[in-house]
Amino acid sequence: MILKWQFILLATVAIAVFTNETGATREDLLTPEYYVSGESSPFREEVDGFLFCVRQERFHHPLANEAGETPAFNVPANGVFEAGRGPGGTAEYHGAVDLHVGNQATAVDLFAAHDGVVSTFRDAPRYRHYVAITKTVENCGQMVGKLVTIYAHIDLDLDEADTLFLDGQYVSKGDLVSRNLYANTVGGPHVHFEVRYYRPGDVGDERFYGSPFGPGGGNPDLTEPSAGPWSFGFWNPGVGYGHANPQNHVALVPELPGDLDIDGDADIDDFALFVDCVAGPGVTMLPPGVDPAHFDNADLDDDGDVDMADFARFQIDWADSQ
């Protein structure tokens, strides 16, 4: 006998197969070796294993306070992940997201996206002051890489004047990591929120991607041109796995009801995503190919599964967003 939730799943599969976007994770900006090596190469398998583990990390929004509230903010066109930078927008990609708060606000609280150890940096090329949070990524107790989030264009002098000294300290997800943006950043005060993936043997503060040319941006170690879906920029071929699209870890735009993929709208792609996530009552294992973030978003009643109860709520939320 076909259960009601199974019937709805079968009835809506036709919708899913006609969508171009099925809710797959967004493209990360990865080292060229990943793309030029064969699909079954040891390096490709190494990176894929790391990506599977690190994407289980669900970020705390960098602007969200203890109550989960975020101030009004915007991401300009040249501040989105993968925006073209440099002359003609073809020198390199923007491997981060730029969050502009309010009307040129500088007194802005920033919070740890995940647990880890804090390092502070001053007078860094292109970034000036920044805070980095490093977390070891493990699989079955073995380190497979490092996750590093960077909060750049902050003002460490003002933070320390506010008695916020975090260098070398361990922070938990959601802890305060900065209170001040630098007032004179080009383009106006903003936090440059960047997610880097490092290899197990990396120090974890190396710059491994960008343009090898230009004032303040030159780096002779960047010798390998981008590959795969990426056309711009150069890499240090021996360091780092790449820059993560932050949306593979967290939404950096306000959530709308029914917006499962958190791309700023509720559309047919979200409906197809929900179909992919349905596994039935009491089934907490991820269906094959489903992003953990999408499954979490589809579990609207927070009971660990995606079933008819979630579907009933999703229908209401999705309809309200149309």
C-alpha cells in the first residue's frame, strides 16, 4: 500500500525533473589540481572526502546576536562570492562575501561562525586588520584538513580599546569576535567574510589564490592558473584546497518562508528540493545526494525527519512567499 507521503512524493517528482537547479551545493573555488586530476585520482578523492566532512559544519551567521537577530545589511554586486575583480573583472574572483551593515555603520558586532582558535592579524595586504578562526576537520579521528573563517576590514585597535583580546583564544560558535569595522575601507565599512579550506599540513594562514600582480596583491608563489569552471586568478599549487562558497555552510541573506536553498526567493527549485528530502516518518538518514543543510531546512518541525508533517507546513510557508 502506498502511504500518503509516498503518493505526494511520486506526484511531485515530475516537477523536480524539469528544474535546472536541484539544490546541489554551490560551486566552491577549488585548487586547479582538483579539476585536472582524474575523477578517481587520489587527490580528487582526498578533496572530496574533506568536502564531505567540512560541509557538515553549519555556521552561525556572522552578524547574528545571541537572540539570532541580525542588523540590516546588504551585499553589493561586487561583494558576492565569485564576483570578478581587477581590470575588467578578469584578474581573479572574489572568494568571499562582503557584508555592509546599515548606513556605513562601523560599530558592528561580529560573531564566530564555528568553534575554533582565534588568530589576529594587523597590516595584512588587502585585508588590513583581520580575525581568523581555525578549526581542525576530522574524519573518524583523523585530521583531513582545516576550516578557516576570516573576518577582514575590522579595527583591532578599537576592539582592544574595548578590552576584546582574542589572539590565541578558543571561541565557541556564536561568541563575539569583533565589535568594530574599519571606517576607511575602500567601498565603505564592511566585513569581508571569507571561508578557506586548507590541507592537513598547511599552517592555515597562507594566501594560496589571487592575482600574482598588482600593488599589495603580488605573490610570486601564485603560479598555477585556475581550472575547471574557473577562468581567472592563479594558485599556489602546493597549498590549500580552495575558497568555500559560504552558502554551503550558512545563509548570508535573510531567510524567507519556503526558501529551502536560501537563495533569496521561494520558487519551484525549493519545491523540488523538498521532494528530494522526503524520507518518511522516523527516517533520519540523509537520502542519497541530499545536502545536509537542505535536509535541515526541510525538517520544519525539528524532529529529525522530513515527512508529511513537514510537508504540510512547507506548503503553507511556500504559498505565503508567492
